[in-house]
Amino acid sequence: MNYRNLTAQIQRHLISNNTTPLQEWFTDWMSCDGIDNIRLVIKVKNSGASFSWQPIVQYAAVRVDSPGAATTIGNGQSNNGEYNPGDIAVATDMGNNRLFRLGVQYSSASASVQQGDVYLQASWRQAGTDLGTRRVTLAVADSSDKYEVLTPWMPATFMAKVKAAFVLTSITPSNGNLRYMLAYQTADTAIEQPGTWQDAEAGWSQPGNGTTYAERNTGERSLANLTQMWFRLGVKYSQAGGVDANYTAVLDAALACR
């Protein structure tokens, strides 16, 4: 996919009487997949000279109820004005997260009541594809590698990177020996004759001892020299400590590619 996104021009009336910055979100949570740069315009009207403002972005690696800290982008501004910081490079953060939202950080530089009518509109090109979500049950009773399929077969044309947000729950037993990673499989001419599964990550993720819950984002993982016609994503898992238990867990995965 290669979309040019444009938000509506969103307006908020913001009021502050403190030098401590406040934050107001102007967009809903949106997909990070395949975004390298953002452009935005902020317009502020009917404000005083001490009304300070700056655009901000916030990312969620896996869940929107557990996001990272908001970060400022562009430069701080004050009073009335129209501001376009140009292209804002966000490729690294977008590649390591699942969702993002945009807003404005504002404050009163004089600690008096300051207010303004603030408008925000943003645009970006999105070259990624949301592959949806999947829930599977992991079950292994020996040290061999197991695989669960997470996506249907898809054309591999121009496919270079994949990403997954994982939530692992009900890990039993919780002695830290269950391990897993993102994997992929290709097929050259027919999906009935696939190749072997390959690792999409450099190493295992292994929740610690006593852990029954874990979550993480793999970040964008390169699939080098993918010349086959078809590919699909899956999860590879095994137990690290030998044959000592019947391991089970529930895995929820949100997947994307570009």
C-alpha cells in the first residue's frame, strides 16, 4: 500500500494558567505502519503573548492503554501564529511501535490565564499494510521447535520488512523456559510446496521466571532477498530448559508489513 493521509483540520480551545505544560490530543490513535515522515500545520488565534505551544507525538508499542511518554516535535512557539515545521523524520519510532497520535503541548509562560484557539492538520505517506490480528495457543512438551501460522499466504512483491506486536498471556508453567520469536515462510511457485520456516528475529524472546504475562513489539524486521512469489508470517516457539514440562500460553499478535 502507498497512501497519502490527510487529517481533518481539528480545532480545540485551550486554556492554561501555569508554566507546567499541558497536553491536548487532536487525533485518534493511528497505525504506524510504513510512515517515515510527517508534515503538519498548527494555527493559533485569539491568544496572548504568553501562550506557548508546540506539536507533540505519542507512540504505543503494543496497547493504547500503556503508551510511551509524549515527545515534542518541531520548535516551541508563542502567541498567535501559523506554523509548519516541514518534514518531521519519524521512521525509527514508527518502525518500533504499533500506533501513534498527534497533539499540542501548551502552557502559560507568565503563569497567568492564557488561552487560544488552536487548529491542527497533519499529512503523511503510508507505505505499510496492516495484516490484522490473530490469537493462537502455544503448546510444547519437548525441546523441538514448533510453529503456529499467524497470517494467510500473501504475495511477496516489493515486501521488505515485517513487524509484530505480541501479547503473551496464561504462560504455564511460569518458570521462564518458554521462548518464542517472529518467523516467516515462503513459497516459490505454489503454496502447496512451501519452503522451510525462517527466523524473522535475531534471537528468542524469553519471559522471565515467575512471569505469566509478557508483551513487546518486534520492531521492523528486514526480509532480505525475498524473491519468492508468496510468504506468510508465524510464530516459532520451544522450551529452553529441556523436556521438563508441558508448556502452554495464549499469544495475541497484531501484524504488519511494508
